[in-house]
Amino acid sequence: MKLKSASCQIAYWEGGKLRIANYLTRREFSASPVTLEVIRFFFTPRTIQDALSEFRSYSQKSVAKAILQLIDAQLLLEYGSAEQERDELVGSSWAPWLPEGGFHFMTKDTPYVPGDWPIEEKLKTLPATPAPPQFKKILGDGAVRLPSHEIPRDTFFETLHARRTHREFARGKVSLDNVSKLLQTTWGVQGYFETDVFGKLPYKTSPSGGARHPGEVYLMALRVAGLERGMYHYHARDNRLVRLPVKVSPRRASEYCADQLYFAGAAALFIMTAVFARTMWKYGRARAYRVVLLETGHLCQTFCLTATRLGLAPFSTAALKDSLIEKDLGLNGISESVLYVAGVGLLAGGPRESVTAGN
Ligand SMILES: Cc1cc2nc3c(=O)[nH]c(=O)nc-3n(C[C@H](O)[C@H](O)[C@H](O)COP(=O)(O)O)c2cc1C
């Protein structure tokens, strides 16, 4: 059996200790700097026997121990195994954005403080120091008092001011018409424009760096009148839903959202992913990863405002079980990965009138 060093690894110093992490599998361990020599040796696939003869000046026992530790930490992978191929795929397909892009993989599936924890337990997760001030105040004579704070009576401003994150929903169904409006307004194609270099590019309601539009959306329909409960992919160009063979349930919805129970009451989830290559192909620097995240924020805000204008109860969450969602959706989590989830239900207190007031 041959071993190969993981390409998805990063080393750094922490309090005088060398830490080596596999950012794809999120395994980390402390090592002595000489371990780096072993890792370098295995960048060419080799056997343990090869390593024992290469590192003859060290005792066989210590070399074998280091190798076993590296295997355990998933920094050495069995050459040709599924894990090693996955590692290689990240290394090759994400090459333009690495190593900085390792952040994406390292921060997946983060733990979330459960909502039903007692307040004392939640407080223990916070630093002992007071929270930083919420507002920045610059002292000086140059202050200019601004005119009135009154909200203009116009649906645009009223919708902006009415948007809130909802965590309680009425039991009824959301109409397919409204789901369709949400999809089309947020992710649909408004039209196309011609470019010299890049051909025909789509316009959407949200801006996108280079009009690359890396975002995709999947609908988990739980209570949508006129649509069978299920998981669907939204085809933006054709404005069409395609059913996927994925089991859905309120419990699964909550699981996706890191077990936040309130989202089990939602009528539909809108799972936002990105196809990174669309952006990476044009923008070969890691900063473009930020662009993808920023754009997902634009989409989510458009979604929340549209839902508010439709009199629905929207929410968004970044606390996700990314890997579980990706497994269900049949995504490899490398070329396309989950970034954000939004959802809607019916307003818990019944329909609201304020957002439809105005002109
Ligand atoms: C990126 C992002 C992630 C969020 N994640 C969660 C979440 O996991 N659970 C939750 O209940 N709310 C989540 N929220 C909603 C915030 O808690 C909410 O926006 C905040 O409390 C302010 O309330 P408002 O949205 O009603 O103005 C998230 C908001 C944003 C922008």
C-alpha cells in the first residue's frame, strides 16, 4: 500500500506549537517540525518501507509512530482511496483560490449552540470581556443633524422597514404563486446582455461580479399549496422546478439548520449553493471567494424583502449542517457547495397590512 500526503493541508504556529491541519477533513494536530519532512517525502506516493529507509538516521520506531500519527490525522492518505481522490479534486479544482480558500472547507458544519440550552450555559460560550460598543462615535464639532427620521409612505421603504427574521409560523400553506414569485424575483433571469469576450450574460435582480452568477437554489417544499412535498432544483433560465429524489420533512428542515427547532415550522426552505467555477474561471484570485459570499448575501436580502412584500414570514440562517445537505442534494461539496439557507412560512399572527400600504 502506498501513502500520499494530503494536498489540503496547512501548517501554522500556535503558542509555540506547530499545528498541522487537513482543512478538507478538519482534522488538526500538534507536531514537531521534523514531521514536515515526512509529509514532504510522501508528496510522491510511497510505502512505509520507503520512509523507513529514507529516514535511517531516526529510529524505526519513531518514524513509524510519526507515520501512524499522520495517517490518524488524515495528513497521509492511502494512495488511490476515495479520500485521497477527494483531496486531489479539491487541490486541483480549487487551485486558483488555495490555500486561502481552505477557509471554506475548514468552516463547514460548525457546531451551533442549541436554542433550548439554559441561558447560563449559553453565556459560558461567550468571552468574559464585555461586548464591544454597538456604535462608533467620533467626537468633534463637525456633527450635522440630519432631517426627519420618518419613513416615506411608499412600499419600497415600508417593505425595507417591515422585514424581520421570523421564527414562528402559522400552520397553513404558502401558495405556489408566492413561491414562484420568490424564486423568479430572487434567482430568475430578467434578461440577457451581450459582451465581446464573455458572450451572452444574464441579468438578475441582484448584482454579481462579472455577471458570473454562481448561485443556485434548491427548494425544500414542505407546505406549498399546489406543489407536492419534496425537494426541487430551480432552473433559472427556464423558470422551472425539477424534482429531486430526496426525502423531506419538517424534522429534516430543522436538522439542515443545525437543529434549530423553530425552522421545522417553515413552509419552505430555499437552500443556496454556489458553483464556484463560474466565478473562479474568470477571477483566479482567492479574494473572489469573498465575492461569492457577498453575492449570496444580496440574494438572501432580496428574498427576505420579496417575502416581506408578499406578506410572508422570512428567515435566514448560516448555521447549517452543510455536509448533510450536500449529501442529500447529491453535491460533492467541492465544485458546488451550500452557503446559506433562507425560508418562509405564513405570518404567525395572521396577515400584516402595513407593507401593502402606500402607493
Ligand atoms: C448571515 C446570517 C446568519 C443568521 N443565522 C441565524 C441563525 O442561525 N438562526 C437564527 O435564528 N437567526 C439567524 N440570523 C438572523 C439574525 O439573528 C437576525 O437578523 C437578527 O437577530 C436581527 O433581527 P432581524 O433580522 O429581525 O432584523 C442570521 C442572520 C444573518 C444575516
